Amino acid sequence: MSDETALLIADVLEAAGALRRLGEETAGAEGLTQARWQVLSVVSEEPLTIPRAARRLGVSRQNIQRVANDLVSLGLAAYRDNPDHRGSPLLTMTPPGEEALARLTDRATKMHRTLFAAIPDEEIRATRASLRRLLTELDRHEGAPGKR
């Protein structure tokens, strides 16, 4: 492994940590956690079972179950019957959940504009393309093409 590769890995991990902290701060401003925000976001397009939501987010089913239960108790999400599998209900957003996600998305969009204002779009696109290539290689290495 070259020194540049090791430095890239360190930079990616440092950026991921900083972005997680920023995400917690952003979610906290709306009275939520980043985990709750992510679960709301993943079920925003369509209701999902807990195992499917966990696969989409790349975390354990138990972790998503705990967060989903929290969202249901807060009235931001609800379970509904799954016509395809009686034992695995679908998690869906409620109107208050949709409102909370819209507020978080708006807050995050404003933060991203501020955060990335000094970085030209072409640099952002090039960085993203490099990261997508890295993710493709990681998928290939893990033997799970298209996992992400």
C-alpha cells in the first residue's frame, strides 16, 4: 500500500467522522438523532420491513428495530400490515414524520451549501467519481457487486 493510499484512507475516515458529527448536530436541532433521521429517510420513498431497511443502511436489524420503535413511540412512523409477509410489518412515515424529515432535509441542504460553497462543483464531481470507483472496488472485493 502506498503512502498516498494510507493517507486517503485516513482522510476518508476523518471526513466520515466529521460528517457524522455534523449530522448529529443537524438532527439534534430538530430534536432527533442521526440514526432516527436515517431511518425516516430510508422509508421516505416506500414503506420497508425492518430487515430491508437494515440492509439498505448497512446496519444490524436489531439496531433498526430499536430506532424504528423509537420513531413509532414519537409518532413519526407507524407499522402497517405487510401483505407479503404477515410476521414482518412495514415501517412507514406518519404526517408528523414527513414534516420532521422535510425540516431536516431543508436544514441539511442549507448546511451543505454553506459547507461546500468554497469547493467548485467540478471538484465535488471528481471527488464523488473517485469515491464511487472506490466503492465499486470494495463491493468487488467483498464479493457483493452492487451492494451499495
